Amino acid sequence: MNTVSDRRRFNAPEGAQPLQFSQQQITISPAPQTTRNDGRAWGHVRPIFIKTGLVSEASGSAYIETGSTKLVCAVYGPKPTPPSVPFSSKAKLNVDVKFAPFSSGTRRFVPGKDTESPELSTALHQAILPSLILHQLPKSQIDLFVTILESDGRDDDISAGVTASSVALAEAGIQMYGLVIGSSAAFIPSAPTPLLDPTRDEARFAKAFVYLACIPALGTVTSTTVQGIISIEAYEQALEQCSTISGQIHSVARDALLQGAKDSGLA
């Protein structure tokens, strides 16, 4: 029986069999990653640069840069409260956090709404307040302004903001129990241990975050926050790692204050 061939196709040779595809799906497991995308190990933070005295009109100021996070803090005061404010036996701390229009890559157009972050202001206030000796400054107020020049994620903004704010307050001569250092960790399924100082890209894959503000000189915690669901053991591990790295960052902040005093002729 003669078969009609299709001239528009390339016919297979005689005896050819159709292709048979396996129904089994083969998955290739990636090699275990031992470092992060920027080359750091799981428990390492990015290099930190701190400079004091950049805002000449302020009582104290500090600039901090860690990775893609850059912000500046300025402290004004202590100064007397307005006559209309009721008498207070201790000073009041006012914290105001703002984002620069170019801080996040997407230009911010609405001042007063889009550039202010009450959530970050509250977080910084809670972390800094326990370290200040405010009862020696009755009927006074201290104004702390934080401007985020470049943001690399909320957790990194808080950690860097806490450290820079504490350094600025110390340079302003505000009596303190010690410098407050902020640090954060993220839990990513592909990482065997918590990732310290996570970047914005790493935070997108995180299932939980741990934030810690502490006074390394006294070994006390001023504020801590957990976002997500983790076990008690994992939380304790993250706190231990954040506490250890905070001690190292404390040395950087202390050296920045000493260098600033030398530059201004005070030391």
C-alpha cells in the first residue's frame, strides 16, 4: 500500500521510531552556598564608617555609612522647653526621621507624608531613651533629627540610625549610661545560620527578622523586635550573634568619637 508523502515536510527514514520523553522530572540541586552575594560570610557585617561633627550648627552630629545605607544625625539641645509646655522633672527626647527624596531609588514627591517615617522614629526613640540620663535636665528638650540619604532596607536603617544617633548624642555632651549599638539578623531558608546585617535583596527572601539595640559597655538590652515565626533557640542564637557583633561596632563608634574630639582640639 502506497502512502502519500507530504512534500512540505522532511520525512524520517524508514524504520524510524518517534521520540519517547521520560515522565520523570530530574531536579539538579545547587551546590551549598557558603558565602553571600557580596562575598561576606553568614555572620559578618559590612564595613562601617562613622564621622562626627559634620553639621556645624548642631550641638552634635554623626554620619554613618554601611554598605548602601547612608544617613546623618543631628542633635539640637538640651534647650529649655517653651513656656506653654507643662513642667517636667526630666528632659524630653524628640526624634524625627526623614528620607531624602533620592534615598530609595524611587523619587519621593509628597513632603510631610512620604518623607517622614513615624515607625522608624518610634523605633529609634525606644532604643535610645533608656541610655539617656534625663532626670538631670528638668524642663528641657533634646531634638534628634535623622535624615536617611540612601536606604538599603528598613532593618538596616534602624540599626544604623540607632548607632549614629547615640554617637551624635554623645558628641553633643548629653549624659548617657553608654553608647547604644543597633544590629539586625535575617533568617533565610537557604542559610544555615542567621544572616547578620542583611541587605535589601536578602531581606526579600527572609522568613523572619531579629533586631537588637544594646549597650555593650553595660551588657544591657534597650530594645529588641522579632518579625516572623522562629523558635526560641533560633531567637537566642540571633541575639547572641547580634550582641557579639555589637561589641565590635561599639569599638568603631568609640574610635569615631575620639577622632572627632582630636579634630576639634578637645583631646
